[in-house]
Amino acid sequence: MHKSRGQDGFTLIEVLVTMAIFSVVSVGFYQLLFATTRGSRTAESVARVSEEARLGLNRLVRDAREASDVLSPTTTSYRILVDFDGDGNMIGDAVPSDPAGNYEDLTVTWSQGAKTISLSNGVTTEVLMRGVDCVRKTDGTCQAMFTYSSSRLEYDTNGNGVTSATELDLAPSLGNGNGVLDAQELNFVDGITYSFKVEHGDSDEDFYAEAQMRNQR
């Protein structure tokens, strides 16, 4: 008597082919799932690094705006004095000067090797940003991480509306032309400009900001 195909069942070859197809589909699905998960984690990591950089830059700008003095400024570090408690005593302040925990003698440093920007109060050092590198000029050299300026336009020799550190240094009867901001020239510095990039994985993001020292103006 003739049997229908439904009664015959599946052959071994049909079962093997079905299993092979199922395996290929399963592998493709899990690869897509893992790739999506990795992409999500990468995006979260990038967002976290970017947010850390923004918070760190906001902290630097806040402290600089409140500062009354900037000391030992270079392209990679500077020291500021901030009289948070208004007692006029800032240098060497090794304990928080007010209930908010603010320190008054602060040093900001970019470490090229560690790629960090840190803030030191003379006792402890806090890393504010990681993955920090300089913005490259067209010739491949580093753009200054920190630059300094003055609102005293009588020393603005090129007439661009900003008195640079170089113009202060070269100003007659004020600067000495030694390429360094000395004590007398520092009395006129009231602006700090920030320029750097933060790297995260294969991408990077540029950050720029300017802080006007309100207590110096």
C-alpha cells in the first residue's frame, strides 16, 4: 500500500540540512546581538568620558573666574589663588577654607604622558579629565593647552581687542621681553583660555573655553 510523505517522516539528510541552516541563522543572530551590545557599551563609554571632560572643564573655569591671582603660568600648568572665605589668606591653604570644602591655593597641570588634567591643593591631587591631548596645529605641533590674556587694551599692540601674554611681556615700561610672564606682568592677566581634545577609543572631541578672572578685573 502506498504511504504518504507525512507518514514517511524526514530523512537524515533533511534533518542535517535543517540543523545546518538553523545553526547559521543562530550564529548570525548572536553575532548581531553581541555587536549591538558592544556598540551600546562603546557609546556609553564615549558619553561618560565626554561628560567627565565637560564637568572637569566647568570646574576649571569656575575656579579661574573666582581667582584673584594667577601664578607660574605655562602652556601646560598654572597656579591660582581663590579667596573663597574672604579672609585674604590664600597661599599654602592646605585645608578647606569654607564649609563647601573649597581650597584656595590650587595648581592645574596637564600631564602629556598620563594624558590627564589634574587639580592639586598642595595635599591631594584630583584627576579631573582623562584621555586629554593637545590640539594639533597644521604643522603637527601642539597648540598651547592654557593661554593667558589681559583686558588692558592699552597694551593691545595689534589691535585685535585682546592683550596677549606676549604683548604684556613686550609692553614698554611693563614687560621685560624675556618670554615669561613675570610678577609685574601677571598683575594685568585676567583671562585664561583652554584648548584641548579628549580621546575616547577611535574618536576624539575638541574642547575650548575662556575664563575671565572677575576678582582681577
